[in-house]
Amino acid sequence: MSGPRASATEPAEALWRAVIDGDEYDAVDVVRAALADGWHEEDLLLDVVAAVQARIGVEWAADRITVAQEHAATAINERVITALAHHPASTRPTVRRGRVTVSCVDGEWHAFPARLVAETLRLRGWQVDYLGAQTPTPHLVAHQHHTNSDAVLLSGSIPTHLPRAHTAITACRSVGVPVVAGGRAFGVDGRYARALGADAWAPDARGAAAVLEAGLARPTGARQAIDDLPHLADQEYSMVAQSRGRLVKETLTELERRFPPMREYDETQRERTAEDLAHVVDFLATALYVDDVEVFTDFLGWTADVLSARSVPPHSLVTGLDIIGEHLHDFPRALSIVRAGAAHLTGRTDPAVTDTVV
């Protein structure tokens, strides 16, 4: 069943060159040639196409390709998957294991990982209802009433969608359908999947298939969010989430006072600064929701790396955190997380730029 994985570098490099050059025809030719050489579809999907997609993300974060290139390359990779799935030489499973739903969390537009899971499960004999990106929870649940799936496989890449993921997990389990969570949003070890009440967590498509093949029990009994996350009783998450707009606006105003050059920013620069602050508040709220400071510090570390790649001093984030902390002095958990974030950034910062705000 398995192709020559030891040679994965060769087709992966060829596919990378094709997608980064924007050549859809060459990209499809790469996977078709690999099929002709004896590769199995699953290995091509997960060891070649997925590897190239991961490299696209790394290259964008390092500022070596543009946003437009990243979008174009991803679109070509999507079409490569379609071409692979419908190629005449593709293996059609002869045994049906059951029916499952593969969906992204409401608000999650990174659908590529979910697509890989869906295609892998189809190859292994599952009937898959692939709902794609940004599936509202009511629609996801309505689909379960219609199909009575054996499981829902819920994909999330961005941690700020974890509260919505929790809603989806709770709702699906309340109608008797087990949930397998996967994707970067749930933590590299699946800690947030377990915290939010998922029946299982899978690190990748092969892991998801293994979970299904091992079997999942139908959940019984309804649970509420507070049952899984009792710390939500302090209302800090709700208060920070509800005050997001005001907090961003007041922080932006105070940044102008503390950093006069900001007064010369054009409209685009101001909008980007406001967007960055909104992301900071969103990740703070998520850290409050799951009661884990690493959600916040990991985001800040990633953001600092992206800023550094674009020649923006990462310490520019610290002043914004200081201002946000001043506005949250009545919220002990939130203030603790903000201070931990500032300390995390300060520890990463070159002393030569510690007095610079951009």
C-alpha cells in the first residue's frame, strides 16, 4: 500500500517549484508522474502535497514569498488534490467503513488540513461529508440530524476560534455524535481538544484515520461550557471579549501619545496597527477561555518572529501590552497573562532596541 517514501524529497521539490512558479499544469504533472512511478495516493497527499503546503507557510512567515504568492500556491495545491483524487489511476475503495463529517470550526478559513483528512479517509473507505471552511455550528448540527454521522472531525488552525470549537464540540456531542479534534489550534499535544471535551484528538490525517479505525463510543448526556471550564465563572473572558473594540481604540489612542511618530502614520499604517492590537486582544481572550498563558505567549513569539523578518523591532509589542494591562487592572487573570506576555517578549528582545516603538 505504501509508496517509496525515502524518495519524497524529489517530487516535493518538483511540486514546490511548480506551485511557487504559479504553474498549475506542471504541479498536476508532478503528482501524476509520481502515481505512474508507483506512489500511493495517501503518501502523495501527506508526504508530498502536505509537506509543500507547510513550506508555503514557513516561507511566507519568513517574508520570502508574498501574501499573493502564498494564496496562489495554496490554490494550486488545492487543485492538485482534486486532480489526484479524480485521476483515472486513483484507487477506489471497495469497502465502506462508515460515514463521517469533516468540517472546519466556525470562522476557520484554513481548510487545507481538513481537506487532507477528508481525502485520506475516503481513500481508506469512509464515506465523507466534507463541509469545508467556516461551517456555522447550527449547520454542522443540522447535518448530524440528517446523516447521523459516526463521527465529526473538527479542524482548527487558529487558537482564537477555540471558543467556537467548544460550542461545536458540545453541540455535536449533545446529539450523540462523537468529535475528533485536530489542527494547530488544539495544541501540539491536543491539550485544548481534551479541555474542550472532544472525544479524541489526532495530530494529523493518519492519526485521525487511526482513531476512527479504533472505534469511538457514542456520547450520552449533555454538558455545558462551565462543566468543562469552571474558571469561566469569573467572567473575565466574557468581559475582555465584549470590550474588545473599546480596548483596541483606547490602546491605539494611548500609543499615539507615548509614541509621537505614530501621529504621522497614514491610514493604512493605522489600520494595520489597529488590526495587530485586535489580534493581541483576541489571543488574550482565548488564553482566558482555556486558562492557559501559552496560547498568548506562543502567539506573541510567532508575531515577534514575523515582525523581525519584516525589519520591525519586536519590542514594539511590549508598549501596547503595557497599555492593555493598565486597562485591565481589575482583572487578575487577564493582567497576569498580559504581564507574562510582556516578560516573554522582553526576554526575546535585543537590548539595543528595547527603547524603540514602531
